[in-house]
Amino acid sequence: MTARTKGTALKSRRNFLRQAAIAGIGLTAGSRVSSVWAKDEPPIGTWPAGSQGNSVFIGITVPRTGTYAVQGEDELKGYQLAVEHINAGHPLIKAISTKTTKGVLGKEVKFGVADSEAKPNVAVQAQSRFITENKAVLITGSTSSAVAVALNKLAQREHVLYAAGISGSNDTTGKDCVRYGVRQCFYGQTAAAAIGPITVKTFGQNKKAAYLTPDYTYGHTVTKSMQDYLKTAGWTTATNQVAPLGAPDYSSFLLNIANSGADVLLNVNWGHDAVLSTQQAKQFGIFDKMKLVVPYQTPFLAREVGGDLMAGVYAATDFWWTLQDKYPLAKMFVEEFEKKYGYKPEWGANNGYMEFALWADAVERAGTFYPPSVIKVYEDGHKIQSTVGEVYFRKEDHQLVRPVIIVRGKKAADMKNKEDFYDVVEVVPGEPLMQKPDAFGCKLGDYT
């Protein structure tokens, strides 16, 4: 046999054995077949260096100071509880990520936390350090969509997975989407499509709306989505007051709203900005002549504005703790969170928890930390049980298809306990709320 013939035979034998091995694994381990392929792939991002030891590292950036700090801390608690549950193989994690035992692929999950201050450049610098120094296999955390968009770009450039935290902008999985980014929470389009019908039903056709909009990607896309929906019912925009993030005083904006002749104020502000602007609107007497709607609810808004200011107010949200009466996994989550932290979880905490649980599921089903393999699992349309029922990621834009929760504020006299701020009015199925995959300009980019 010639050397060339021997080489050909050896190559054929290797191919046969490889295919046979893959077929065998396919019979016993489902999607873990991708781990066989991953071993032969060249290094990319922090792979394989970041997953060669007994543990893997996640970089978390949330605002711990500034106008979104309260919501950032709540989100962080969700992340921390999820890591604890993943490492322990908790039943709640195993109900979502069914292949999980302890850790992710048997590796302990560790993490670092940095204060993003809700500033894109600060978040990018912190996550760049986590990637370089800690070989992070996943980065996460945003409570500002401007941060989410910046981390999307970092993730794609560095080929490290990014699971967006709180991010309501259409752009996050729209024109600024990336192959290496995924998002769990609801966003402007789905918020508008969910709360729009109940707004029209409650207040009628052909009304005038005033908007108070934060001046960045989240605010502009949420307001645009609400305007587009309400226009179909004959609503017009009396005024759209655009205010800077972290504004200390809304007097000039509220004066224009008060004089606009609007029937309804849609306050798109978020975090402390939402609290402050709502309180000041009451002082201006705005709610004596127009109703309030919150298209994208701020966690803790009802608690922080005080009194009965949110009574009867409709809001769209990601999660509310009384969903425990409808979904068994929500009940488990609420109980575990309250046991650890002493209060009922808000939607930021639930969002953080679910991001990590869904990531653990994707890695376990991929059977590897190799990023392209994990991404392809996110894209396979697999249905997953969550704290709001069955969900899945949409292949074309990496947006989770999930319901939006409509709540209505309660009077203090009607609250059954100190955290019973809202009634859940409706759980609106997610898929009919979503735009077509290419409507907001999403082009995911390359795997490698």
C-alpha cells in the first residue's frame, strides 16, 4: 500500500469513527453532539481558556449608583440567587434547565460585579476587564438600554456571549442586535401592543396623549411604539416632552404637559426618574385633569411614589409576584427569593434569574461552552418552562417570545399586604405582540 493510499485510508477511517461517535452520542445525549465538534474548533473569545478549569466566570454590570440604582440592586439579587441555585442544582433551576445537575456542565459558576452607573462606557470598561482578566464565558447586566446596546457591540467584537439584563429598547434586538446577544425581557413594541388595547378600551377613541420621554434609545423607541399603536385608534400626540436621564427637576416639561390639552399622560421615564417625575406631576395638578398610563413599568414605582397615586393606573410589566397563583415555577421563585432577601421579588430580579437559568439550559443542551454551539441552541426554537409559562427564543433576532403582564394599581385600603400594590389584569401572549423579525432592522452578524 502506498503512503498516499495509507493516508487516504486513515483519513476515511477517522471520518467513519467520528461520524459513528457522533451518531452514538446523538442516540444518548441529544444536542450534546455539538461538544464533539467543538473540540476540533480553533479558540474564539474566551473559549476554551475560560472553561478549562473546575469553574467558569460571569461578568455582571448593574447600576449601583445613580438614577437606576434601586432597580440595579434588585436585578443583581436575581442574578445572585440564580448562581446559588445553579451551583446547588436547585429544583427550580432544574425545572427550567432540565439537564442541570450541579453547576453548568459540572463546573461551578463564579461571578464578579461592577457598578455600571447606567453609563455605557463604564459598563464596557468593566466587562472588558472581566473578559481579559477573568476569561468570562458570559457577560450580563444592563438597566439602561444604552448600556445594553454598547455591551451588544462588545460581545460581538470579543465573541463572548451577552445576556441583556433590563432593556426596553426595540433596538436591543432590532437594529443593534448581534449574534452574540440575547434578551429575555419584554420591550417597547410588545409593551405597546399589550397595553395599547386596554388603554383604548379604558379611555376611548380619538384622545390626546402627552408623553414624558427619557432622551435615549429606550425612551424614544417605547414612545414611538405607543404612538404607532394609539394612532390606529385615532389618538394624537398633544406633546412629547423629552428629558435628560437623571433630570433633577421636571418643572419645565410638566408645565408644557399641563398646558397641552392632553387627556392622558404616558410617562415613559424609568427608575428614580419615573418616581420623581410622577410625584412632581401630582404637585403640578396634572392628574386632576388627565389620567396616567405607564407603558413600561418601573419596579418599585408604586412603593416609592407613595399614597394612592398609582391606584387605578395601568402598567405593562415583565413579572409580578402574584403570578405565583397561576404558574408553579413563579411560586417557587417568589418563595425562594423572599426566603433569601426578605421581600417579594420585583420584575428586575425575576429577569436576572431567568437570564441565567436560560443560559444554563442553552449550555447544557449544547454540551459545551463553545459560543457558536451555545448560540445555535438558543436559535433552535426549543420550548422552555419558565416563571411565566412556556417560552422560546426567536431565531432571527434572539428575542425571547414571552408574555407581557398588564397590572392595575390598587388603593392602599384594598391591599392585602404591604407588597400587594397591583392586580394582574391580563397575561398577554407574546408572539402576537411582536413585530416581524426584520421590521426593526436586525442583522445578527457572524458566528465566528
